[in-house]
Amino acid sequence: MSHLKNILVIGGFLIMSTTFPTTASANETADKLTIVNPQNLYDPSANGYSVSVIAPAGTRVAYISGQGGADEKGTYSPDFSVQVQQAYANLKTVLDALDATPDQVAKLTVFVVDHEPSKLGVLTQNVKKMFGETLPAQTLVPVPKLAIDPMLFEVEAVVILP
């Protein structure tokens, strides 16, 4: 079983130092994100996310604004699954522009209009297609509406750059 040393520093003050077990060991290298899914918590990987992700020391952070499901002409399909697929394609375009890859994404926040459990399969399928086994931390926020009426889905990302 691997262990990580966790030191939390806020405003220059050492707040906590602890050792905790993880289920992640494949990504524990100096130049990659470290995925931490504590063994005493539910394993969320089947649902397309990780509990937490640690960025390597000395990296830069890029914050990607929410990407909706609009195509290159700015139009939205009325189909939720088409919008989710397009939003992840749009996210990939931004990653490419940053010279980043999906395995550098540490955190996603997704916004789903009129969320219901039947939409989880579409979300999980698209996340796993883009991220494979390197699943970022993720939060799903159900919302009644987004910036414009045809939007049904939006994804924003935190990316770790070398």
C-alpha cells in the first residue's frame, strides 16, 4: 500500500501533516498528476472521476472557462448527449491550444441543466472516453439554466502545465 505525506500550508503557516493510504500508485511520478482515492471511501472511478488529484511541484495552473456544447458555428443541438460530446471536443480544442493533454486536467466542474440520474451514463461515457484511466477530480452542479437557453451542459477545467 502506498502512502503520501500531506502537508497543508496556508498563508505560510503549517496547518497539518498526516500520512494517508491511497489506491493510486501508477500516477505517482514527479512530472504527472497523482490521483488519490482513499481506500476507506467509495471508489468513484466507475462513475468517471477521482476523489482528489495532487499537482506536481513547480507546475503552472491554467483555468479553462466553461465549454458548452456549441459547434464551430455557435449552434446547439437540442440533444443532451450531442451537447456533452461537443463540449468535451471543445475542451480538447482548448487543451490543444495550451499544448496540454487530458492527463494534465486535475479538476472538472460540470453544470447540467435539469439534471436527472438518466444523464449520468452520458456524462460518465464522455469523461472516460476523453480521460481514460486518468480521471480528474470532478464536481457535478445541477442548474435550472445556463448562460443562454439552448445550453444544456457546460464543463470547466483546471489544468496543470509543466
